[in-house]
Amino acid sequence: MQNILEELHWRGLVHQSTDPVGIQTLLSKPATIYAGFDPTSDSLHVGSLLPLTLLRRFQLAGHRPIALVGGATGMVGDPSGKSEERNLLDKETLEKNVAGIEKQMRRFLDFTGPNAAIVVNNFDWMEGFSFLNFLRDVGKNFPVNVMLSKDSVKSRLERSDVGLSYTEFSYMLLQAYDFAYLSNSHDCSLQIGGSDQWGNITAGIDLGRRMFGKQLYGMTCPLLLTSDGRKMGKTEKGAIYLAAERTSPYAFFQYFLNVADADVLNTLKFLSDVDKKAFEELEVSHRDNPQERHAQKALAESLTKMVHGEDGLKSAKAASQVLFGAEIENLSDADLNAIFEDVPSKRLSREQLVAPGLSIVDALVHAGLAQSKGEARRLVDGGGIYVNNRRVETSDRKLLEADLASETVMVLRSGKKKYALLRFE
């Protein structure tokens, strides 16, 4: 079997572990490992890539991964790393979020073969618990003084302006029971997660021992942060999601293509499939010729392919060339919206594209690239007008549905850099 611990250590992915020698022995043969995912949205985001790629690495090394989606714990909210209590989600929203997340996980994990991954939802085993039964069977195994000693609890209790509700205080019991349950039902012996999950993981290890006499282990990885301490994947416009409907492949690709020099090597080690030899070559290239941005290109290509597949990477790279004058074809509305997010646009009726079609002259006026039809004709005759980055040869040109660059969008350009969008709905 591949030595997964050696792989994780050179990548800097081991932050804490409960029993390094015991874990090494455990992983010397096929083991079952789990990580939990919070269903606060119907899509995972960049921050979720770290535990997800960790599960993937374990599976490639011969171990069996369990991805747990917190349908039950999502109703409560994890206080770990949070400065205030989160809004609770209703059951219908959680079910929608769980379904979306499960679908995404299938891009990363293999659900066939001897170490086939499984996705579980803790609501399936929590919904049958009455409050009294949970207190009797699980709560009696939790010393309150141990719960109070956890950093996630202490940090909130020390703040008089926020505090900690009983609901959030109880979260630790729920997640701990997840580990104990999976150890008993799926022979799961190792839980992995971000460093902010250390308290919850150790609570699960203790509960598994008390309830079932199981020897369990825990390991955390560093959080995915930028060099100035901010969470990776957060932008002024919100989180970078893994769902193409939330963040287009182009926007996803561009985010990682523009990762700061100070962050790119760590992000490459943490998230990509680049092996040690290739990483060391990129490290030298980045040090000697940072202006070439070889590390950023490798990072963007590796992660976009991993998340959006070969077609997603192809469309993202094609979209990236659009602003350099490449012809626009086979892109989505989402891609074009991401590329031209600050470009003015005008909505027109789709019927205008029915033969004989919309005059290029009228289109330029509608788009605001010409103030009059006369100016529009002069611009076309001067060779300075482009539709989807293809030059318009004559002012008699008619625009039809075949001229759409995506489902509903047509891109007009005047000169080298003056763009406008027409949206036909």
C-alpha cells in the first residue's frame, strides 16, 4: 500500500494527530476514514476542497472513505471557529443542500471497487432518537467539565456579547456520536478534518471508547488560509463554489490563476494532484521566474479539471482568451457573465433574431456602442466592429440566433477594448 502519511507530511497536511504511532499502524493496512461536511449551502465551496481532497488521497492510497453530510448537525450549527450563532436551516432547505453536496462528491471519490466510497447523512440515524433516549444513551457519557475545556466552547463563553446557546453547546455530542456510530456500523477508525475540528474529533474518540470500547483516532489538517490569515476562497463578491451554477468554471479558473505568489505553493501542495518531483520543479520556477506564473497556471488547471472535468477546464481556458481577442464559441451564459461582469448590457426580445434578423447597425445603437445609425455604419465600414470577436465586414449584416455566443448572450466590441452585451430572452 502507498504510504499515505509520508504523502501527507511532505504536503504539510498533518496539523495534529491523537496517536501518531497508532495511526501509522492503522494505515499499514486498509482502513475506513471519514470526514464531515456542513450542508449550509447546496454547493460545497473552496474551503471544503481540503477535507474532500484528503478523503480522495486516502482512497487512492487504498483506504475506504466515508463522506458524511450533516443533515442532522446542520440543523444545529457547529460553533467551532464561529464568533456568533448561525441561523438554523429548515428541513426542506437541508434536504436540498444535502442532495446538491452528495452529487458533487461523486466527482472526487470512486464509488466502485473494493474500497468504494460511501456518502452518509447523519439525519438517517439521528431522526429516530427521542430527546430522553439521547440524554440517556449518549449524554451520560459526556463529562461537562471536558466539554467546557474545548476551545470552541471556551472562546464563546468568554465573550459576554455573544455567549453560547444550549443548542450549539450540544453540537459536540451530535458530532461525537457520528464518529461512535460509524465506528460501530462501518468499522470506521479515523476521523479527519480541519484544525478547528480538533475538539469535536477528540470528543468522538472518547465517546467511542466509552460507548463501544473502540480504539479510535483523529487527525487534523491546517485550515486553508491565505498568508495574511484570511480564508481561501472568500472574495468581495462571496465564496468560490464548486457548483458551476454558483461559480462558473471560468471564474473558478481565474481565482486560482490569480492566487498571490505568497500563497500559491502552499495551495498547490494542499489541494492539487501535483506530485513531489513536479512540485519541486514548480517551486524552483516560481522562485527564479515568478513573473511567468507557472505555479499559478498549474494550480488553476489542476483544480479546475478536478472540480469541473476536462470540458470545464477547456471552456475556462477558452474563456480566458476572450479578452485577448479569441473568437467566442461554446461558452455558457455564466462564463460570459463572469468575463464581462462590469460590461454594460441591454435586454432585447429573442424574436428580433428571427429571419431576416437584427441589423448590426440597430444592435450597435441598442448596445450603446454608437449614438446613431450613421455613427454605427461608419464604425462598421472602418473595420472596427466585432461580434463575438469576429470582425463584421459590412453594415448590411443581420444578426440571427446562430450569432449568439452562449444560450442568450451576444458580445459586441468596438475597437480593441470597448465591449457591450446584448441579452436575448
